[in-house]
Amino acid sequence: FHGNIDIREVRLGFRVPGRVLDILKEEGDAVAAGETLARLDPEPYRNAADQAEAQAGQLEARVAELRNGSRPEEIERARKNLAEAEAALNNARLIYDRQEQLVADGAVARQDYDTARTSFQAARARRGAARAALDLLEAGARAEQIAQAEAALDAARAALAQARTQLGDTVLTAPEAGVVLTRAVEPGSIVQAGGTALTVSLAAPVRVRAYAPEPMLGLVQPGRKVLVFTDSRPEPYHGQVGDVSPRAEFTPKSVETQELRTALVYRFRVTVSDADRLLRQGMPVTVRLAE
């Protein structure tokens, strides 16, 4: 059977835009899985992460403040304010009662009585305000306020996680071992998110895309051992049939021969178990069934 080497390629790019700081690999260089290939200038994203971290810290402190409630010192000061307001109210009541008796006897002017009554009412209002302030401090924050602050904190933490993710995305790493095929950008270039920076040909798996005519389809069942021959060395490579296409197609031009120009074939794939760097993308090969 005739076919071609089929090696997967990966177009690698940054998930964030920015200015290219370093390109660490040249075309043809081998790369290991997880190896750093390129970097963007991280400074803008580091600043954004610091800002998001500060915002999250501020909201954490706010939530803690609401949960803990008022400080004992604040509550004690409110109690003293209430005691002061009650004392002032008692004094204003005494004055008002005295003026009320005197005005009934005609001993004081009506204006003095009105002034005492107004002072008494104002002192009573101040006492009520002081009581309300103490009750508010003792009750602590409302559940709705705490829930609102917690929601804002969750949003800030999500923003911080996003900022840290974007900072990490300024480093481009190899997903698997392979060889750099193309280097599309250079240091100093401004790149957009998703643009191809490097293309890597993966080292494994190495497969063969081959074609079998319909009368021979029963010979290439999945799992069948095969030998893969190339023009670059006399010894064959070893492989195993992986899958067979359920759909017929015309023989592709890359493997077309005089006899097969009008034949319908089925594509099948072979995974090469002992592949080396001599097998290159698109290389024509011959697949023979192993004994």
C-alpha cells in the first residue's frame, strides 16, 4: 500500500497581546514538553495583577470588618453618649416642668416657657438618636451588607485570578516534544492574541496515511502489524494499523500510480512505533503487511 508520513503540527501563539521580549528557539531546534519557547513583556500584566491583588485585599478587610462588627471602644463611646444624652434630657425635663408650673402661676413670661419646652423636646430627640446609634453598633452590620461585600470580594478574587492567568500567558511553552518548523515573530514585535508565533512539528505520534483498494480492505484491520518502507534507508519501520475510514474516496494525487488513477480506495492510518527524525512530514512511503 502507498501513503505518506503524517506528523501533527501545532501553531503556537500567545493568548494575550503584547510586545515580544524573547524568542528562545530557532527553526530546526528540538524542544521538550513544557520548555519555554518565547516571552512577552510581562510588565503591564504584572502591574494589573498587583492592582487586582490590592483591590482584593481591600475588600477582604472590608468583609472582615463587617463580620466582626463594631469595636468594643466604639460601643463604649456610644454608651457614654447615650448616658450624656439621658442626663441632658433629665435636666431639660426639670427645667420644663418648673417653667410649666411658673407660667401657670404667671410668674414667668410665656417666651421662657416655650424655650424650656423646645429645649426639652430637642434633648429627648438627642437621647433617641444616641440610643439608636448604640443599638446599631451592638447589632452589627446587616446580612445584606455582608452579602454585598462578599459578592464584591468574589468578583475581585476572580479578577485577580484572571490577571494572574494573563501574566502566566506571557510565557509560551511547548505542549509536547517536537521540532520548531517556523519562527513567525522576532523580539520587539507587537503581536495580537492568537497570532502564530512558532510552528512546532510534534515528535510523536508519527503516523502514515495510506490507502487500500476495496478488494484488499479486509487485510488492513485495526491492530494489524505492518512494515513501513522509505527511500531513505533499507530497513523498514514497524507499525500498527490504527483506524480505517468508513468512506471510499478516489486515490489522492500524492500516491497516484498508473494502475490506481481511477480506483476507489479507503484511507487507513498506521502508527509507527520506532519512528526517528528521518521520517518527515509528507514523505512518501510503502506499507507492507508483516508476516
